[in-house]
Amino acid sequence: MSSRTVRTFTDPDQYAASIRGTEARLTVTGRGKFFASLARIELRDLWMQRLSDNLPRITQFSNFTNRAVFAFRTRPGPTVLLNGAELPSSAIAPVGAADSAVTRSRGDCSVSTMSLPVGTIASFAPAIAGRDLPSLHGALALTPQSLALTRLKHLHAAAIALAEDAPVVLINPEAARGLEQALIEALVDSLGGGEVHEETAALRHHSAIMRRFHRTIEQHLGQPLYIPELCVEIGASARTLRVCCQEQLGMSPKRYLLVRRMHMARQALRESSPRETTVTEIATRFGFWQFGRFAGEYKTLFEETPSATLARVVE
């Protein structure tokens, strides 16, 4: 039985929670009003999504649910980086081939994903391509033959259009089965004739440090963290951590932690009542003590004051 979901979001946390096949945590790093859309189709074995968002952001993916996940750019636009390396429009990224992944966009971005149970795609490959797929363990991206990738993108776009405009087609079992088989064939064709690009030793080392960095952050959700504490926990010097964060996150670890705390404060403000708490109480909870600076940074990032966020709860 197939299913479909088409939604829009103004809350980054709700958007991240709706991404299937993995746990996603999203930190918006650009200024402005956030807007995102998600379209998803789940067929018998194949899941597919189109994820679009309008602001620069960092997304950490972890705990892939026993599925092989592949991602590609849906349309040209600002740079998208995967684990610190650019993901061009001509490539497919096996983001589920590792334990975790970090993507960074520099602006309006649209990415599509396809996923299958681990082992399923390998069992299809000999029948469709006449050979086994190349090993993607440790691969950063794969560049397919141009025609194969074009066909895959066209089929993916057509399927998403059905989810948005003609979902009744997906309810028909034979139509859904035919669509799924065509998409799996196109994916295998793209993966089977491509050039595999692997991480360099330096990038692997930096990715390992960043995995520890994000793991430590996950273990202290809801708490402010500071550089000296982080360096001790992850076993890296401040200079090395700064290089890794600049490479993968596009900012210093100190700036990333500040933005992260700002988002935690915003979430707390949105979930609180002005009758029961104050902006000052929430700001201090997340380690802010210069309240004028907090209010200025907050307004710059979210285009509204902290008090306006808190007041909107009772509107």
C-alpha cells in the first residue's frame, strides 16, 4: 500500500522531524523568515522525498533506519555541502552509507532523496544492470552518466508531481508498482555506471571529529555548551575543532553554539506563556547574561524581538 505526504513548514524543528528514514536536526544559520516544503511518497520498498527550504542551514543526519539512502540536487542553486565537500548537481550522495552525515546549504535549496531497505538494491542490481554495484562504503558521492541521472531526476519529479496534483493515481496498486519498478531501475542504472568519489584521509579525520562534536551536543540537548568543555569531551584542540567546523559548518564552533542556543531559546519562547515566564528567565536558562546583546542578536537572526515571540503564543 502506498502513501503520500505534502506539507509546508515555518518551524525548522517540525520540518526536520518530518524527514523520514533518519533522525534530522536542523539549525538555520541565515536571517529571515523560515519556509520549507516536503513531499514524500512511500511505496512497498521505495521511499522518496523532495525537501525544499529557503534559508542557509546546517542539518545533521543520524540513525539511518536500516535503509540505503541516496540524495541528489533537485535544481541548481546556491552551494550544498556534504561533510564539508560540495555536492554538485551532477552527483548522487550515498548519505546512508555512513553512521551520520552533515549537510550545509548557503541559501534556497531543494534536494531529493530515495531509499530502499539495506540489501534490496544490491539484489536488484545484477538483474537490472547485469553486474553488482560498486562499493559505496566510505564514498562521498558518485557521478553517474548524464543520461541516467537525467532520467532518474525526471522520474522522481514526475512521481512527486503525482503526490501533489494527482494522488489518486498512487492509490492504484498496479500504477504504484509500475512507478516503483521504474524508479528502482533508474536508480540502479545511475549507480551502476558512475564514478565513485571517496573522502580524503584528512576529510575522514575531520568527519570523525565532527561526529564526536555533534554526539556531545546531542548528549547535552537543552543545555548551553562552551568551547573548553567541548574540546575536553571530544579530544581535539580548539584550533583543530575550529578548522573542522569552518570546513563543515561554515562558521566557528563558538558561532555555531551561539546560533544553536538562540534556536533553543526561540523554541522555549514559542512553547511558553507570558503569564508564566519572562524573556529574561528563558535567556538565562540558555546561558545568556547580556540581555541587550541577546535581544539584538535574536532580532537580527529571527527578524522579531524575543518578547514578540513570547507574546505570539496567546494571539
